[in-house]
Amino acid sequence: MIVEGTVIKLGDRIDTDLIIPAKYLKYTDHQYLAQHVLEPVDPEFSKKASKGVIVVAGKLFGMGSSREQAAIALKAAGVKMILAESFARIFFRNAINNGLPVMVCPNISNVVREGDYVSADLSSGEILIPERGITVRCKELPDIVIRIVDAGGLIEYLRKLGR
Amino acid sequence: MYNGQTLTEKILSNASGRAVSPNDIVEVAVDLIGFHDLTGFHVIEIIENLSSGTPLNPEKLVIAFDHLVPPPDIRSAEIQRFVRDFAGKIKVLNFHDIGDGILHQILLERYVMPGYLVVGADSHTSTAGALGAFAQGMGATDVAATIITGRTWVSVPQPFKVVLRGSLKEWVTGKDVALEILKVFKADYFNGMSIEFYVENPSSFPMDYRATVANMGIEFNADSVLFIPDEETTNFLRVERGYEYRGKFLPDDNAEYVDEYTLELSKVDLLIAAPYSVDNVKSIRDVEGMEVDTVFIGSCTNGRLSDLEIAAKIMKGRKIRSRCVVIPASRKVFNKALELGYIQILVNAGCMVTFSTCGPCIGGHFGVAGPGEVVLSTSNRNFKGRMGSPDSKTYLSGPSVAAASAVLGRMAEPGDMP
């Protein structure tokens, strides 16, 4: 599975209170959540992401609460994939379960620039930046995870299996 | 030679039916599943979307309303009604409506056993590790799938051992130990690890303190935090539940850990975490004199009886200068604090004391922080905007610093009081 897009960069420790503040957690409507994603970091983020982007971030992306709305909001806003130096465990699972690919990529913040166009191969873990001829190695995703992501999330995957 | 197993490996081997090693991904049977109102409605939406007519496992399920208690707005009341109806429909026996307490405290008081595998739709499910359970918070989809199947998957974490040696100084509590660990290791270090705490002198580190440290386990970004069961665990189960625990969940003597760290409890000082990160740990002296607008004593981190006892000791016969909200973590804690006179003391000092709710910890209600305000809270997170306005500042501390600061109206230790 290949995912391509333009990069928006975020820093270390983007916590779930930043991704979607608690006051928005009383709803699960995807468009509502998308409007407020990362609001405290950049009120324009949702607009910027709407054309389809790849987020590159530092350490402990998604740390904090278990709120699944964090993964839902990012995906619904147009984030196609997140590449980070490390993830919080719960967020990583939530992203996969919602069909949002996430990969652990050591040192990626120092290599990838804002606005780079990248192409990511989930099975091999290779990230290409064609314009600059650079390849970044990430930790590849197991087949089962790629199948879940490809189906659009765990629920969709299980539904498919049931049929 | 046979390699012994850590407590983490024992529990996960038992739950998966095979001998596990770190980094294995294993399917496990789950003993207890918890959720509350704010995550619960999402879990139920997913269950209903996926499994119309599928039989569920209500006997393993514990539901407690705590985040939206009592409902601050119409939507919150709607959410609770939706969850309440679901609980009635599938006959959840362990259902705790508003006022019973915070989910994690109720799980400790009534349901968790050493060696259990606990999954909850809240990151602070880690609290159950205080009793020697392997407990993980998960998102709504994972929890919904666990309710439907009774199973989930986990990645077996790398085991790390922390030895707690000696005893704490006066006024220093479990919160300071959690902050000390964050000061030394920072919030990144334990990602992907399971921390097993061995308390050399069990009575020196009581269950309330263990619960605070295990609660903060998610702030260490650890996969799980477990206190190795000992006499304190057995005593707790006897006193709180009248249950004689004769269990077998202990690490083997030759268990292998990736590393080990010994903390001399007598060397731990009173600490605070400054905005906007839990590992931005400082001495009280570093913020001495800073005015505090509001103090919050409560939450699943520090709303237990020993926390209220410490606050009452400090506030006895005194008046507070900061605003102060006190929230016991459960009805049981509230009743006990009433009986022992702590509540009267706190009310006389000028605190607003209310029933169990998460309240201001998530910036929900009962004291949301306004722009520019300084909050000193005994809760677990000080991320930007966590307790209200993104322009407010939250400092975290244990109960003694919180109470002394409320009395003096500025950041202080109990020793600073006249």
C-alpha cells in the first residue's frame, strides 16, 4: 500500500488535548471533529489539511488521553498518514483502528521539510522524497495492520471478514 | 537455564494461554472492562454499529459515570441517558450512576484483583496496576471489540523494575514519587515498557500512594505499571473487600528486567510539575511566592482518603486565600472523610467540597480555568488548555503542597505556614 502527499510538520509531544480539546468530545460526528482538529496549535490546520496531507512529527505523538476522536478528527480533516519519531501506544492503536496509517520513523523530523512531497510504502517502510532524491526508513507495518488500514479501520475490516 | 518470568509476563502468559516474551503480540482474554460516560457513548455507538444482536459479556463490564457528573448541559444528560439505557438493556450489574465515584477509584475499591488483565476506555485505567493487575487504557473501538469478544491483543512490553527503598519524609506522598520518576526519566523513556514496582517495606508505601503512581503510569507513557503484590495488597483486599487473597501472581526470583532503578524514598522532596508538561518537574522553591488563583484537590490521581486527610491536617483551624475545590474520588471516600471530620475542616477553611466527579481535571466544569489564571491541581495533566483556557497555567502537585498553597494563596510547602 502506497500513500502520497504533501507534508505538514508538527513538533514533539502533540498531545490529545491539543489534537482535539475535551470540550469537543461529546460528539463523534467526523465533520464536526475535523473542524476543530489541532485548534490550539493552529486554528487554520483543518483548512490546510483539507486537500490531503501527510503529518510529520517528533516524539510521543498522541500522548495523553484515550479519546478516539483524536484519530478520527485528523483523518476526517484530510490527514492521510502520520510519520512520527514515536507514538503514544493508545493513539497508535486508535489510528490503525480508524484506517489512518501511522509509522514510526526515527529522526524523520530532521530529514523531511515542510511542503515536501513524500511517497510512503507501508509494507517496506520506505519513504521517498522524489524531488530531493532522499529515502527515509521507517518501521514497516505488519500485513494484518495494512489490511485493517486498507479496509478503512477495524470495524470495516471485521465486517468484511464476516461476509 | 530456565529464564524466570516477570509479573507482566506471568499475567500475559496466563491471559494468552502461552509463554510470552517481550515484543510478542498476543491475543489475551480480558478479566475486566471499564468505561465511563464520556467514552462510553462512543463505545456503545461502535457496538451497535457492529453487532446488532450479538451476545455481549456484561458480567465483565464496569460502567461508572464520572466525566459529565452531574450533567453540566443538555448533551451530557443525553449521553448519560443513552449509556444508562444500554446498561439496562444488556443488564450490566456493575453499573454506577452519578455520584458513586470515578471509574478508576471504583475499579480499585470493588473489582480489580492482582493478576487481572484490565482494559478500559480511559487512559488512566493504568491505575488498576496498583493492585498488581496488567491494566491498559484503549480507545473506543478496541474497547467495543473487547466487550463483544471478551478478548483483545497486546504487545508484550519490555519489563523495567523500580525498587522503592526506605520511607518518605513528612508530607511527601505518592505524587512526589511519580514526579521524581518523571524528573529523572522524562516522559519518553518508558514508552513500550512495563514498570514493575517492588516496595521493599510494603507498609511504607500504602495503596493510596500506589494508586497515584500507577495512575501517573500513563504520564510516564509506560505500557503498564504494576505494583508487585505484597502484604499491603493483601491487607487492602481484606480491609476494603473482606477478601482473603491467596494468589500466585508474583515475578519469579530469576525474572529478567531490561533495567532496574532503586529510589531512596527518604531522598524524595516535595515537587511540582510546571506547565505545560508533566515532566517539567521543579522544586517548590523554584516557583516560591507565585500567586495561585485556584487549588483543586481531587481526581483519580489524588482524591483518596489519605489526600483529604493531609489537606484537612494542613487546613485545620485555618482559612484559605486561594479559591479551593475539593472532590473526593468516590462516595466511599466521601463518606469516610465525613465520618472522620475532614470534610467539616475543609468546608470551615473555605473550600468548596462536592461529590465525586472528574470536574475541573478535564476542564469540564466545577472550576474551569480562565485566561491568565494559575491553577495548582492534584490531578495528572497540565497540558495547554487541559483545565480550561489555553492561556491558563496548570501546576501539578501532591495534596500537602496544594493545601498549603491554598492557605497562603501562593505556591508553598506545609513548612512555610506560620
